[in-house]
Amino acid sequence: MEEPILSFKDVKKVYRGGSVGVEGVNLSIDRGEFVCLIGTSGSGKTTLMRMINRMHDATSGEILFNGKDIKKIDPVTLRRQIGYVIQNIGLMPHMSIYDNITLVPRLLKWPEEKKRQQAQRLCKEVELPEEFLERYPSQLSGGQQQRVGVIRALAADQDLILMDEPFGALDPITRESLQDLVSDLQKHLKKTIVFVTHDIDEALRLATKVVILDGSHIVQSASPEEILQHPANDFVKNLLGEERLSQARAELSTVDQIMLKDPVKITLERSVSDAVKLMRQRRVDTLIVVDKDNYFKGYADIDTITTHYKSATSVSDLMSTDMPTLQNDTLVRKTVRKMLNRDFKYLPVVDKDKKLLGIVTRTTMVDVVYDTIWGESANEQLVDDTDGGQENSDRDNGVSAVKGE
């Protein structure tokens, strides 16, 4: 098993005067992880990150970088092996964008051709025109400067990048754009990122691992999904907020928990006449098609039957196969996106062998979201107010095509 890129072992930091920055820290960070450190002011998140590149030295315990105790590495040498992005960007105003980006490679004595190629490649990665390399920071917008700050941290091709609340001062639109950028770069370039933030939504959106600190201690370290499903204590619950936790309970459910288990289906070898009779009997306009062993094969709808019934002898002749399926353990959150990206009113749920288990409809998704936001009592009131209109609206929007009557 590959050793972690970073390991904290019983780390404690006590400042002059006796105040404790962090204590009892035991944490491993694997290569390629995106780790967000979050907590209230004074919780120790920034202290924890700054000990990694020895801007603060630990009072006791060990911090290992690539298996080596960082106290045995010269601080300057260590910092040249680790990228760093800070909130106020920190670009040198008297230096060109090119010189800013290649600052560390120049200190590492890279040849000019290699520096130029790296600067050009990284500009392309963040969609900055190559001619920007000859400009100065004051000639770029705040968002463009922040992009330069990000790629400067990547320029020396370090495996580990530290980011200290890099987007905290940006407007929401620019901030979201840069979050997407950093997330995409991290996955594409396979870098390890340690990211300090005070924004729980930012942490949940970016991280593969969220480390939550309170009172100088780590109180929970886990994936966003694990933290949302199983917050460690009341502090974590309060940090997340009841609304976010309620939404997560719905979004982090799996589709087999909400699917309809009685879709109207027909086997491949059945005749077109059988299909039409079944549609009429069950008052639907679409049939799921399976083989005799209940393996999902496709679907047949009334439009296709109307167009091709003269030339077709069996359901297999006119079924469509372009419908994506959902594994039974797929998260509801991912299902919503998949259904919105494709114009299907429902999606089949299958097991790992592609056996049909049920379906998830758009109406089911709406019900889950509605109950999460407003609660069951409000939902019951809505049904009373509309005089049972849900069933009718299902039929009108075509969802009844896949529901057993």
C-alpha cells in the first residue's frame, strides 16, 4: 500500500504565551486527495496547514512529508516542493505574469525553454490567452489574477498544493467559477490539495475528505457524504445546519430506497398486439422491455409502435435502447442530475448484472425534494388543496406510463 503524502502523528502547537493552536492531531492525507480544513475562527485550521510548510513549527509530534520528518528538511527546500495559494493572491506587482508564474521554477534553475513551455501549458489549462504572460497583474481582473495565483502554485509541478482561503474575498460568481477550475485541475493533474476554508458549502463541494476542527482538536475527518450522513457530534451538526442535513438525508439516499417496484414491462418476444393491449389495460404509453430472465433491454413507447407496427412482428423489432440505467446503489443526488441532463420522465433501476429492479420517476424525485423542504404534513395539505390532483398530473405529464395502476 502506498504511503500517505502527509502524516500528522500526535501533533501539538503551543504559541508563545501558552495559547494552544492545535493538539492531539493524528491525520493521514493520501496522494490525490482534496482535503478541506474547516472550523470556526481560532479552531486551528490555518495553524494546521501552516505547519505543513513550516511557516509554523510543531511544538511536539511528527509531520511526515513523503515519509520524511519535515523538521529534518530545510524550510526553504521544503517550501519549494510545495505549492502555495493565499487569499490576497500575492502576485508580485512589478513582475510580468510570466515571471510570476515561473518564480519557483526559476529558483529551481529550470532552463528557459522548460519554463516557457510550462507557463504556456498552464495558461491553456485555465483558459488564459498566452499573450497575458507579458502583462502585469494590474492589467488583469481580480478573477484572472486569482487564476494566475493558482497556476503559479502548480508551475513547479509539485505534488502537494496548499490553499489558504484562496477565494474568500471574491464575488460569488467568480468564486464558483474558480472552485470549478481548481476541482477540475486537481482531478486532471492528480495533485494533492490541502485547502483551508470557513465555508462549509465550499468544503462539501470540493473535498474528497473534510477535516473539521473545534477547540484546537479534529472532531471529524471523513468524506462529505459520511459527514452529512453521520455527523460526529452537536458541533458538526450545528456547523452543517438542519436544512443542509435534511436535504442530505434525501440526496444521499440510494435509488433502491425510493424506486417504484412495479413498472409495467413486457418481454422481447411478445407481439406488438400484446404490447398495445397491455398499454391499454394498464393505461400507460411506455413499456419497459426485458428478456425472459428480467434483464433490462430497452423500452417501447406508443409513438414508436404507431410508426413501425406494420413492419414489426415482436416487441424486440421496435424497442429503443438509448435509455440510461441506474445502479440500485446510485445516490439520489446523482440521479437528479442524470434525469435533468437527459429528457427522460423515468429511469430504470438495475442491479450489477442489469436485472430490472424498478424505476425512478421525476414525480418520485419531486416528492422526495418536497418532503425534505416542507415536510409530510405540508405535502398532505397540498394534496387536500388540489383535490387529489397529483394522480391526475402524473397521468398528464406521462409519468403514469411507468406506474402500475
